[in-house]
Amino acid sequence: MAVIRGPGFVGRTSERELLDGLLARVRGGDSEVVVIRGEAGIGKTALLRYAARQASGYRVAELTGVEAEMELAFAGIHQLCGTMLDRLGGLPPPQRDALSVALGLAAGEVPDRFLVGLAVLSLLATVAEERPLLCLVEDAQWLDGASSQVVGFVARRVRAESVAMVVAVREPAAAPDFDGLPELRLEGLPQDDARSLLRGVVSGRLDSGVVDRIVGETAGNPLALLELPGRMAAAELAGGFELPATGELPAQIEHHYIRRVRELPEPTQRLMLLAAAEPVGDAPLVLRAGQRLGIETGALAPAEAAQLLHIGRSVRFRHPLVRSAVYRAAPPDSRQRAHEALAEVSDPDSDADRRAWHRALAATGPDEDVAAELERSAARAQARGGAAATAAFLDRAAALTPDPARRRERALAGAGASVQAGDFTAARRLLAIADAGPLGEFQRAQVDLLQAQLAFVSSRGTDAIALLLAAARRLETLELSIARETYVDAFSAALFGARLNGSVGIPEVADAARAAPRAPQIEPSSADLLLDALVALADDYETAVPRCREAILRLSGEKASAKERLRWLWQGCVLALEIWDDEHALALSRSGVQTARETGTLAELALALSAHTPILVFCGDLATAAATVSETASVEETTGIRSAPYGALILSAWQGRELDTTSLIEATEREANARGEGIGLAISAYARAV
């Protein structure tokens, strides 16, 4: 599945300006109310949180309607006023007594709701005498009847008490107690804002056609825009290069849509399947494929009448889950025919990659022609930096290759791409295919290298040091440039293992790298400069500093290729920290994270984030550091990477969260000892000192 980052606030400029103006006027002594209405997920809660953040100098009281408490009279008022009860004694006696009974603080007859309303109004006004008061009411449609009436009563009567009330109502539920109050009605985000939100939360490539299709089918609903990509594979987001509907669907929703689809005429169902199988909503392509299958354009009418599908300038399902349900419910042979028709009408020049993908999904068995076409598409995807798409093409190409030797070759390439994309399960499966038959010496060395890289990127285990060192030595006589790159990887693994690995560590890696021959190229590569600097650091700090600076400047400049920057920026960041060059450390780590995000290379993203988080903390940017900690957790959940929470530990220490930090230190020390990671003990000691 795709990696989803925490969203920032995108769009809603006019809505935020309205709230800013409301808060400013209340600071000046007025009282104001606004009722925010809209469907689930449309952004009501986000605006309430925005108001709370903007309410500098305010006291904030919050109330959330709870469906399970709708039968409990005054349960909502108890939430709203619970922190103000120390002011209850200052109310007029009739109001005080009525509110006390309503809140269960005193015995008595059922209080008059008019008196309770006056009491709440007086209480809020009293509290607001010290500083302005902001009352946030969420899910007002689920307030108990008594509380709803009282909140509505108060909202209509505040005038000049310095009280602001922001009430959120989820539609289509009725909330008549708030009718007639000033309203802010939320619709879906405008297309540009919706695209920005989607691109801002997905780490990896996003095909513009897929983005437009998601924006259209979600109608700009922010929650749907955030949740839908989490059900989609990274390759699907990168261009539809994955089986549609790979994520889990709620069974009740899936059955509901399948039942509605099966009530439609058979030609309509076939047209809907074509639309579901086409990933970017290309309406002319779907209609041409329908003609190829003998489906008349009139077959669309029943689907549109049922409000399930619309085909105009683009293909739009009523809801993204309709697309998934249609595809999942179709028999395999029907899916194959749909993909075959889509492939036949796709332009082999302008849309070669999608044509290749449809041909692959239409294939009923091994087919060298299709496999070769997929391999060419993989090369194009690699040039564009799309790791997930590259891996998907090569994986499918290997599966469709009839010749065993050629299949092993493609499986080996696919395994390497899958490691970069963070799909370690696919990488291991493809390595097993490559390892199942006879291999040449270089191919065998490649298998060993990928297994060593997997051991490092997936678990940071200390066994990776010896594996990488052995792979580097083996490659010296086969491909020296790759060997030297592998020595850099071995150093990286040793930096994590530090001194807890009894047999192999930084001294052994440095000795082997120092003895390795240099490649005969005129100008050293980034990996060469990094390796020289790392070896020098193991020997003598003073002489190492100039070499570290040379490597850092190479990675910071234009000479470093995109591939070099992607792979080595985080090691350059480590060198910058070693020589106390905070400026380059921040720049390199920020660039490394951004590059890995854009290309969807999740294995590199995990390493880049691990370097970026502590640097952000050292620079005092704790808010961004917290976001990177959250993103790191998302990457690790998606990929299955097992690493200790070093970034979270450093952040927690600097946030002054003593109990949380102590707990993290204990967990980190246990895990570091179990995994042989000396860096874990060093970071734990640092956090304890902070």
C-alpha cells in the first residue's frame, strides 16, 4: 500500500478568513456564532481545530456530541461547562439551582430549560470577563435534545460578552435547534486544492490522470482524498500499474454496490467493468474499448440513471468504492477480456506503458512479447524515477517470461527494484525465482548483494555488515564500481551496529575498503568520495575533515546525478554531522527526504527520514520533526521495516516528556542489545542526558 503522510491544512482560504475575522471581533468585545454544515469528512473538524489554534489569548471550551449519549439529558452541557463549575456560585440563585440540578450536582425537580439556558449564558459570560471564550461544538447533530436546545438558546442570545461559538453539524442529519444562525456551508475542495492535498500526503509518484480520477470520484471530500490512497498500491497511484482494487473494502459496502450493479443490464455491467479497469478515467478510451467489444453507447444510460457511473469528458464513478466493487466482482475471464480490449485501443506510441500493462493483465499464460514490452516500460519508469512502477513492470515481466534463464534475469532486476520501492516481500519472492536455477558469477554476486541489502534495509540487523562486506569483496573482480558502493553500504550498516557486533565492525570494513582497488575513471564518483571519507574517519579525524567536505560538496552540487543523490544523500548528511557542518546536514537531509518521496523509493526514504529527524530537532524545528516521526512510522508499517524509534526518542527528550522518554529509552536499550545496534545505546545515553 502507499505511504500516507500527515496532511497540512490545504485550501479553505475564505473559510479560514471568516474564522479569523470572527475571533478578531470577539477579542474586541463582541460575541459571534457560526454554524458549519457539511457532509462527513468535508473538513468541519479541521476548521474547528484551526479556530482553536488561532484562538491565542482565549479560553477554549469544547463539546462533542456523542451518539451513544443522545438519550442522556444535559450530557452535552456537562461537557461544555464541566471546567467552569467553580463559577457556579456567582450565578443568580434560580439559575444556579436549575443548572446544578441539570448537571446532577444537586437534587430537585426537572429544571426549567429556559432557566438552564439562562444559567449557561450567564456562566459563559462570567468566564469571558477574564479573557475571551471560544466554545467549539462538534457533531452537534448528536447532542442530546436538552443540550441541543440550550446551546441553540445561548447561540441566539450572545451579544457583547466576548464569547465565540463555532458549531459543526454533519449533514444530512437535521439539527433544527441551530436553524437560522449564521452558517458556513462546506462543499468539496476546489480541484487545485484537492490535487495539492492528495500530492501533499502521498510519498511517491502520482500520475496526473490517477490524481484527476480520484479528485473527481471523491468530489473533493478531504477525508476521502486522505483515505482512498491508503487502500491503493504505490504502483496503482503511479499510473494504474497494479491490479485495481487491491485494498480491503468494507464487506457491507461492497455487497451493497455489487447488488446494485448486478441489477443493471449485462451490456451496462460490461461497460462498467471497462471503466473500472481503466485507471485514469480516459473516457474516449473506454468508449472505444466498448465498441471493440460490441457494447453500444446506450448501455451507459442505466448506469447513469442508477447514479453509479458518469462518462463525459472523463470517467467518474459515483464513489471510488463502486469502481473497486465492480472490478472485484467480475470473473477473471471477464477482466481479461476488458484489459485486452483496452490494450487493443491504446495508442502504442503515446500510451505505451499503459498498453503494456493492459496486455499483461489480459495474458492467460507466459508470453515473451508481452514480457519484453513490460521490460521496456520498466526502463522508462526507471528513467522517470518511479520506483513502484518499475518494480511492478519487472515483476509482471518475470511472471510472463517463458524462458527460464531470461525469467531469472528479469526476476533479479525486479528484486532490485522492489528493494528500492520498499516491497521486501516481492523482493524475496523474486530473489527466490532468480536463485532457483543456474546463475553466472556476476548474477550470483548480485543475488548475494541484494540479500545483504535486504538484511540491512529491512531490519538494520548486524548480520548485514558481514553480508555486505562479503558481497563487496566478491564484486571487486567483477564490477569494481559496484564493489565500492557496497563498501559504503557496509559502512552504513556498521554505523548502526557500532561496537555491539563482536566480529565485524567499522575497523574491519575500513581495512577491507582501504585495500580495495580504485576504479580507473578520471573523476571519482560520489560513492568513491564517500568511501574515502569514511575510511579516513576510521583512521584520523583531522585528516578526514577535508575529505568529508569534498564528499559533502559533491553531493550538494550539480555534479551528483539524481541516482547518486537519491542513494547517498543520507550518508553525506552523516558526514556533515561528524564535522559539525549543521548547514549542509540540514540541506542534504531535507533534499534526501524530498527526493525519496518524489521517486517513491521507500527503502531510501526510511534512511533519509532517520537522518532528517534528529537534525530537525537540533535545529529546533520540533513540529516538523514530529511529522517526520509519524511519516517514518507509516513507511515502516507499509514496508515491514523493523527499526528502533531513534528519531522519536530524540524528539521526546527535547520535548521534555520525561515519562515517555524514559519508557522509550528502556525499550530502545532492550531492542539495541537484542539486535546488536550500538547506535541504540549511544542515542539512549544522549536522550537520558538531555
